[in-house]
Amino acid sequence: MEHSRSRFNPYLVKSAGLFSIIGGLLSLGGLFYILIVLGSYGLTMNMFSQPSSLLPWIYKNSFAYSLLWLHQLLFGVLMVPVPFAGAQLFRQHHSSRSSALATLSYLIGMVGFILIILSALTYFSFSPITARGWVQGQSSALLMHDIFSTLGMQLRLFGMMMISLWLMGIGIHLVRKNKIDMFAWFSFALLIFTFIVSLGKAYGAYDWESFLGILLAFTYIWLGLLMRQKSRA
């Protein structure tokens, strides 16, 4: 138990809690950027499913569009250390099961945020190239856009699934301590909703990703506040 406690770093947990809060605010800022800022340049949500309309728009507004993915890249980098810091809270328990759950949980969370980073890099790198090719009349530009946009979307959706699994791992830890913990039960519901949204998006049945993004953003803020509170305990 003493060895477990000696590994607990309250400064790391407190700092990661701040990163999580900032990450949540960045997520909300990203939605604002898409709907308001890029919307003022003429972007609509329907364009994302209509490459023939989206690609000319990207060509005209490549800098503004690239900022969107740089924003997502910054978010992913900022959030990568948060799962490891969250595992510090698990390891305060003297149960080896809690320690194993902590390790598995933070690895899943880190992989999730790394996938978000890879998704952002994919969009950032291919979008200007395929947009320029489309405007120049290259017949393969639309096909390349479809391939890379599908890859970026799948990376992002799978990343969100992994992040939700990580949050559920935290929820399992919390509910073992307190059966009525609000964050714990919310994390279970969030995982189910993430699965439903990812399935619908992947098969083109419906697109509720914006709603999921809002939920995740507030979850990051909530988690950050919890981590900072527990770091003082």
C-alpha cells in the first residue's frame, strides 16, 4: 500500500485535470469554429457528405480549414497525458485488481487520443492536395478524397470509442467506491451512446457526432474538475 501511495503524484493529477478542462473547452471551441467561423465562410454541415461541393470550398479556404485540424491536433496532444494521470487515482487502492484496471484503462485512453491525433493529421495532410486536384480537373481527386476522408473518419470514431471505454474504466472505479456516483453512471451511458453514434456514422444511417462531441467536451471538463478535487484530498 505504501508503495502504491508513493507512486501517486498529486501535481501530475492536478495538472492533467487542468489539461482535461482545457481540452473540453477546446472541443466546444472546435464546434463553434465549424458552425460559426467556417459557417461564415460558406461551409455547411451537408458539404461533408457532398465532396463535389466541399472540395472547391476547401481550395478557396484551405488555411481556415487547416486550422480546424490543427485545433483537433492540439486537443489530442493536450489530452494524451490525462489517462496516465487518471490511473494515479486508481493506484491509491491496495487492490491489485484496481491497479490492473488502472493500467488497462489508461492504455486504452492514450490509444484513443493518439487515434484522434492521427485522424487530424490525415485530414490536415490530404485535404488541400485533393481539393487542388479536384479544381485542376484530376479525375482521381474525388476517389482519393473518399479514401482518406473515410480513413480519417474511422480513426476518429474508433478513437472516440476507446476514449469512452477509458471513461467507463474510471466509472467502474468510482462506482465500486460509491454505488450512486453520478460520473460513473454517466460514463456507462456515454459508452452506449458513443457506440450508437459511431455505428450510425460509419454506415451513413445518421450523423449525431456533433451531439457526441458536445457530451464528450463537457465530460472532459467534469473529469478535470474531479481530478483537481481529488488531487487535494
